[in-house]
Amino acid sequence: MKSQRLSKEDAVRLIKEADLKELGKMAAARKKELHPKGITTFVVDRNINYTNICWVDCKFCAFYRHEKDEDAYVLTFDEIDQKIDELLEIGGTQILFQGGVHPKLKIEWYEELVEHIHKKYPTITIHGFSAIEIDFIARVSHISVDEVLKRLKAKGLASIPGAGAEILNDRVRDIIAPRKIDADVWIDIHRKAHRLGIKSTATMMYGTMETDEEIIEHFDMVRRLQDETGGFRAFIMWSFQGQNTRLLEEFPEIQKQSSNRYLRLLAVARLYLDNVDNIQSSWVTQGPYIGQMALKWGANDLGSTMMEENVVRSAGAGFRMAKDEMVRLIKDIGETPAIRNTAYETLELFE
């Protein structure tokens, strides 16, 4: 018989009061129920940020530029092809494809881009375009979100990332990213994608202005949509990286988040999100050691080898990890490493 679901009140209590080791044991037990074979996965992919031009001006972001900035760019198709060629050389299968919210690029540009990649590189999965990008493509192209999703899917878009969720609470969003879509809009775009057969991931960036209660509200919105659609393949969370950001300049009292805090929230996420099979460890922001520890606190996936990453690196997170190191870290805790694809299907086991 399935155990009773964790309530919002109990989840808040666990964040505030639970012993960290006991919390880890609870999350590890839940992970074992979902993944009894002890296989920990990762994907060989590359983040391709097709543009850094963005009009949204999120205070927590150090990556974006305005159109007239000297270092603003939109990658050419040839430049994108070169990045994909390099990914194929190391056996990559996925590109995480996202950019700033460009004020002028319309649906036809994105269709041409997706079609170009899909036809030239049929073995590469395009996991691309956050909810806020999709929302703005619809606005600037004077079409619906549904039409954007349908047209991009028809050209070869396979799934969409959870970027832009930050904290799904409008009080927090109005402080850290006042131009970004509301929490309900983010949820609804993922709902629309799921209904069209486009799977996605859910994310959370914590450590700015949110309360514990607002973190659990975020978890709850993800859990409720997953109950409705079953469209989230994974949940990924990371802590705010403040270097070079306006948010830290405006609110210098924001504290760097501890490893204890990360593991605590991760464990509660594993317990609360009982309908999301996969929880990813964010070694990119936490470092390889805590990334490995996360596997003992409920995570079953080490994410990506991250051949290229520009957004959190701009804000001060510079960790890198090669495939061999991922395999070693997973084996060190007695689990079996496996390379997966975007759909979390195993491609290669390392016994």
C-alpha cells in the first residue's frame, strides 16, 4: 500500500526541524523504492546558449546583455554546428538549447534553427527553450503559446527545460525578476507542452528572498501539475549564484547557501515530489563532492557532463566534471553508473 503523501505542513517542518542524517535516510529509502537497481545516471550533452541578448533584465542573472552591448551575440548556424560537431566527437546525445529572451527573434527564426539542427544531426535530441522564451516568441510573433509549441515540435523540438521557474511564487518573482512571467503562466506553458506530448523538466533556484513555506508551495505546484499530466521527467534544484549580479548589490544581506541547506532541501524534494521519478544533483553549483553526497540524499541522476555552460559560470560557479570522474564518483558510493538519454533511458552501463 502506498504511504500517505507528505503534507505541506509536514514538509515545512522537515526543512526547519529534521535531523539532516535522518532526512537523508528517509530520502534514500524513497529513492530506493523508485530505483531499486541502484543505477545512477548522467547524460553527455552540451549547453548551447544561442544568444545572450535579453530584455528581461533579471537581477539574479550575470549572463544577459542588451542588443547594443559590445559582447552581445546571436550564434550563427555555422557556430552552432561546430559546437554540435564537438559534442558528437565525445559521444554526446543532447543539446540543452536556450538563450536570453531576444526582443526581435520571431517564430520563423526558431523554426528554421530547430529544423536545421534536427535534419543535420538526427541523433541529437533538442531539449530547448524555457517557458519564458516560448511565451515571448508567442508574443512577438502574435500567435498562441500552443502554436509556438506545435510548430517547434513539428520541426524537431523534443522536450523543454524547466529554466525560468526560479521560485514559483509571484511575491519573490516580483523582487528578483519583475519582468518574468508569473508562476501560474510558467506552470500553464508546461501544461500545454505536456498535453502536446512534449515532456519537460522542473527546476528551482533557491537562496534569494523566499521563505521555507514558499519553497514548499513551489514543490506543490510541480506535484499538482505532475498529478495532472505526468509530463515532468525530472526535478533539478540549485542555489542562487550571486557573483556579478544586481540582486546581490541591491540585497547584500542575501547569504550564500550552505551545503547543509542544499542537502536538506533536496531530501525534502525527494519526499514531497513522490510522482517525479528523477531528481538531479546540481554538482555544477555545489561542486563534485556535494554533488556526490546528493546521491545519498535522494538524487538518482548526476545531470550532465556539461561540456559547455555559460549562465551560472557568469555568476561565479565554475565547476567542471568529465565522464570518467562521474563514473568514479558514482561507483565510490556503491551504485552503478549509466549514461542515459533525454528520456532517462539507459544507453550504457558501467558495471
